Amino acid sequence: MACIVVGDTIPDGTVSYADEAHQILNVSVHSLAAAKQVILCGVPGAFTPTCSLKHVPGFIEKAEELKSKGISEIIVISVNDPYVMRAWGKSYPENKHVKFLSDSSGAYVKTLGLELDVSDRGFGIRSQRFALLLDDLKVKVANVESDGQFKVSSAEDMLKAL
């Protein structure tokens, strides 16, 4: 599929998470984003330096401000299993609003046209780094990074777009 762009309706798909009892639960992206303003943030990997030290902390720090501007959900997805995503989310004790969800097989980011093949570096198929602003399933902003960059997909970039 071609990369998702502004004006597209985001495709439905299934992502997952591990609950408090460590049970894996599946949820549809449409159920999370329908009739709401949502930020869907994709990252190449949990616990990786740029993701863990820059990208995700910005959304945690700016969550209240984003919510005050009408954002209902801030969702981080990565091609990691639900247990890893749960542990990663728990590593930010100050987080109250950002949801960490798993696209463990990379099927959803592939549907978005945002998969990243880093097999040559030993990492397999991952997600490109991106931040999408969705309004009732429609893409209003699509900030997709070039390979290895972190220049357009930050929480600050999303605030500017609002």
C-alpha cells in the first residue's frame, strides 16, 4: 500500500496490549479513534534511544496540553510484543495518558504503508517513526520521518498542528 496521507480515512486494524493480569487483549484501531481526535504515534522500537529518550517522553510531558486542545487519545504503537510494550509504558511512572499498544507482526503499519525494513541491521520489519493526527478516522496531519530522523513527529509538532 502507498503511504497514508492527509485526507485518507485510516484503515481499521488490530493492535494489542497486555492487561494488569498479563492477558493479551486485542482492540481495533477504529474503536480507539472513531468520533475522536487522536494522535497515533509510531516508533521503530520500544526501549530504543530516540524513542525512549526523546519521542515518547515528549508526548508524556505534553499530554495535558494536547488534551486541552481536544485530543482524546495519544497512542504509541510499535512492532514489539504486548508484554514489551506494557513494560515500556510502565518505565514512565509519570505517564497518565499515553497508551502503549503492540503491532507485534507489523501488519498494521504495513496497512498504513509505514513499515520500515531494517533487516540489513538485524532488526527485521519495524515501523517508521511517525505521528498522525486523526479526526474521526480522517488523517488531518501525517508527519512521517525519513529513515533514522526525528524532526517532524514530536509532540511539539502535533501541538503546532492543532
